[in-house]
Amino acid sequence: MTAFTPVLPELTAGYLRTGLHQVKGWLNVSTAVYLSGVEAAQRGAGVSGDVAEIGIHHGKSFLCLALDLPADQRAVAIDVFDDQAANLDQSGRGDRDIFEQNLATYGAGDNVDIVQSSSLDLEQAGFVAAGRRFRIFSIDGGHTDQITVNDLRIAERTVVDHGLVVLDDVLNRHWLGVITGLFSYLGDGGSLVPAVLVPNKLILATSTDQAKHCRAMFAEQFPDGLEKADVPLAGHQIDVYGDRPWLVRGEDGRSEPVTGHELMATITAARLAELEQQLRSTRAELDTTHRQLDRTRRQLDATRQQLRTAAQPLYRRAARRLPWLARPVRPVLRRVRAVVRRSR
Ligand SMILES: C[S@@+](CC[C@H](N)C(=O)[O-])C[C@H]1O[C@@H](n2cnc3c(N)ncnc32)[C@H](O)[C@@H]1O
């Protein structure tokens, strides 16, 4: 079933439709749709604040948050970039030049702030002391348990009341530091509350009430995406949203798919296989009908032949014995023969 995104602003819709598959990185297409949709919905609802991401690589997910921002909002990109020695678990490899090219290509304004730093050094650098100011905080930097706890704590202390924190790779079996860190953070009294799981990312809110609010917002924005509601997680209830073949609706009134979305390709292939199967069985039915038709024709020919053979001696005998009777019968027989010939 095709799913429709909420109506998205021009640059965001364009990036999802044709830009997303060009930018290298790690981001499920449906998750890109959820991130962009949440950003736009939150802004539309008048939640003020900036957006931030730790762990940029080339900006694939950052661009979902940073396009079409009003002039008074900032998008903050945090990555070790060239200082890859600080990338302790080699998760991705930030490249500032490529990132900046992508910002320019997809139309991010000059309200992007780039912070080249390990997230482990942010607190010392006064990042937290600057106060609560983010409405969306995406965490996708180092994937060890210590870094995950560190980044969740930074997000917790810098998001606004209606803000959301997005934690990447929470169920990625190659990066189990993330889930270990999440449970340490929650177990140690972290105040963020899990609300929604999208493919590969967990979205947390600032309180139980805000988590409910977030779930309601998802239900409203993505009615086609809900897979399972009220799933228990660490003492909370979350809603799980799935992978869908999205049609991206833009303010231009068009609904277009995401270029190269594999899920869409799979569905098309499945539909093609279904049609091929239908074609094969229709052909087989047609062959059977042809064979039946041939058999009926042959039976008809044989019956005609039998009739002719049976009629000839009768006619001859009648002609011999009753010539006066045979004479008027002759034209009738001729007409019968002509009809039989025409019907072949
Ligand atoms: C998995 S990649 C990010 C993927 C990206 N969000 C995307 O959409 O493709 C992880 C990034 O985090 C950066 N990184 C790793 N450890 C970090 C740390 N401690 N602080 C900040 N950035 C870090 C890496 O340089 C890399 O660019």
C-alpha cells in the first residue's frame, strides 16, 4: 500500500524525492520521511527552537532537519570531521567538505552552525551551559555505550519542553553499544521518555505527557505508517512505525515517490511477478479452449461426413424406385448440400 507523507515544504520535498539517494550515509528512506515530517509538523505547531545533530558524516539525516528553516532558527551540526582519531569506534567518517557541498546543493541556508568537536567534549566547551534551545536533537555520532549515555544526557539538558530526541541505531545488531547506553541512561534516572520507534531510530520526548503528545502527532501526520501501537519498552508504551513506499506530497500539489526507494522497487517487482503469473494462467486457459474448439470442429466434420455417407444410398434408391419423387427432391438436396458447404 502506497503511503502519503504530510505536505512538506518545497526544499524538504525536493530533497526527499531526488536528493536523498544521492547523499551518502546511513538513513532508511521511511525514517527520512518521518524525520522531515516531524520537523515540519513541529514547526507548523509553533514549537520554537533550533535543531541539532551529533554525527553528520555527509549530512544525509541532517538535511532532513535543516531545510526550509525560518531565518531565526539555527541548525547545528556536530561531528569530529577531520579529527577522526576522536572517532573512537569508527562509526562513519565525517567529511566537512562534502557536507558543506551537500548543504549548498540542497539549499540549506546560512543558518547552519558547524561544530567540529567530539560530543564527549561538548559539555566542557559550554554547549550545555548555553541552555535549552533545541526542538529536535538527533544523536548519531559515536555508538559506544559511554558515548550514547553522554549524548543522551547532553540532549536531555538542551531540548525545550516540547522537544524531541532521536536516537539512531537503537536496534542495530552491529552497534549494541547504543541499546546498552540507552538502558544505562534510563536505568540511571534519565528523564527522556521513549515515544515512537521508526526504522532504526527511537524518538524520545521530555516527559510522559510529551511522549503522548508525540505519539498523537505521529498518528496525525503518518496514519499510513503505524505498524503496532502500545508496545512496552523499558516501562513505557511506544508506537512503532514502519517502512512504506512513500509518495512525497509537496506544497506544489504534486505527490512523487522517493527516487531509488528499494521498498517501492520491491513492490513493483512483486506486482510484475503477479501480472506475469496472471498472464501465464490466462495463456494456459486459452490453449485449453483452443484444443476444445479443434476437437469440436473435428467431431462436426465427422458427423457431416457420416450424414453424407448415410444420405447417398437413400437418395440413389429413391431415384431408382421413385424417379417422379426423386426429381422434386433433387433441388432440396442440392440446397441442403449448399448450406452444409457454407457452414464449414
Ligand atoms: C554513523 S555516522 C553518521 C551518519 C549520518 N547521520 C547520516 O545520516 O548518514 C557517525 C558520524 O559520527 C561522527 N562521530 C563519531 N564519533 C563522534 C563523536 N564522539 N563526536 C562527534 N561525532 C562523532 C563520525 O565522524 C561520523 O561522521
